[in-house]
Amino acid sequence: SAVAAVIPAAGRGVRLGPGAPKALRALGGTPMLIHAVRAMAASRAVSLVVVVAPPDGAAEVRSLLDAHALPERTDFLVVPGGASRQESVRLGLAALPPGHDIVLVHDAARPLVPVDTVDAVIEAVRDGAPAVVPALPLADTVKQVEPAPAPGDPEPVVATPDRSRLRAVQTPQGFDRATLVRAHETVTGDVTDDASMVEQLGQPVVAVPGHEEAFKVTRPLDLVLAEAVLARRRL
Ligand code: CTP
Ligand code: MG
């Protein structure tokens, strides 16, 4: 069945610091969003990419797509996004034409995900999982804390979950389309990824191996790493 990718790219990028919306910032001279679009279109299974642009930036994103070389076999749509990632993904899903039964949701802020990771996610959905996440083991030990009495005060540690059972989750996350649409229609409240909405429906979610290069560009140091990864690829 046909695969569509929805790319939420409507965020400001507050943690990256002042400047253009994060997805439009340059990486190796090319907007981060274009890298992310190419990463999805690199999979031969993906026949449609829906880019969810900053709310006032849909025309700019459309001209960026027109100005960069992209695979001919892939169609591209641009829609304006919303105030939260969740809302942006919902707007992207609403723009999907019929005929794509598998949907990937991929952060524009993960420009360097390798195509093998994209294909592994698609394959797991094709094998019957309604929701699939690429995931990696954690390097750091994770502590659960109580909120500090005042900002900057020490935070009491209350628990240390078993690290061997924890995973850091990336994108693209892959879904049976009907399941993802139902999750976005049903689940309210704040979430930080799409798979957690499917979990709330009581549907199974499985993890497949993620990739170090699928890291999210969030803070200034991530941009330094992304430039280095790109330079290494171009050797
Ligand atoms: N996103 C979106 N619409 C929003 C907020 C986020 O489409 N209203 C997208 C971002 O563009 C990004 C992805 O969701 O590709 C992951 O979000 P994140 O890394 O948090 O990006 P920002 O929200 O832009 O960054 P920050 O939280 O630092 O402001
Ligand atoms: Mg954010």
C-alpha cells in the first residue's frame, strides 16, 4: 500500500535561539526542511510528502520546494500549521488525499535520518503493527524528580527507572492511517509524539532500531553536530 509522509515544520525553534523558524534554518547551505523532505522522498515507498509550514510561511515553503531538486516520483503538498505540534500534524493529516494507507510523521528537525531507518519503520507497519517508533537505548541514567520549590532550587529525586528498559524515541513514526486519524480525533491533552496518542487508544505500538543520525536539532550544539555529520557524508 502507498505511503505518505507528513512533516511538521511549523515550530519556531525557541530552544535553538533567535532567528528564522527552525525548519528554514540552513544546514550545509540548504534549509533543514529540504534535508528532511529529501530523507522521506529517498524511500522508494513514499509517494507523497505533506509539509506543514509555519502558519504564515506556506508560500515561502512552496517556493523552497520548487527551488530544490526533489525526486520526480514523489508528490508534494504544503499546508499551514498550528500552535502546537499536535495541531500541525492534525492539519497535515487533514490534507491527505485518499489512497495512502500508511502514514509516516517525521519532524523537520530531524533532517539527517538515514533511508534505511525510514524503510525499517515502513516495513514494520506493513508487517501489521498499527504504530511503529524508531528508538535507541539511553546513554544517560534517567531520574524522576519532584518540581523544585522555586526555579533554580535543587529538585528532590524520587525514582531511577531501569535504564535497560527505557528508549529514546525518534521519527519517522509510522502508522496505519485509520489508527492515526482516530488517535488525533480522540485523544486530548498534551503529548510529545504521535505514538503516545495511539497508546492512549489502547492500540499496540512497537519500537524498531533507530539511528544516531536521526537525532533532533533542538539546541545550538545540535546544529554543530548536524553540520559535522553532513560534512562527513560529503567526504
Ligand atoms: N512543530 C510544528 N508545529 C508547532 C510546533 C512544532 O510543526 N506548532 C514541529 C517543529 O517544526 C519540529 C517538530 O514539530 O519539526 C518537533 O518540534 P520541536 O523540535 O520542539 O521544534 P520547535 O517546537 O520548533 O522548537 P522549540 O520547542 O524549541 O520551540
Ligand atoms: Mg517544540
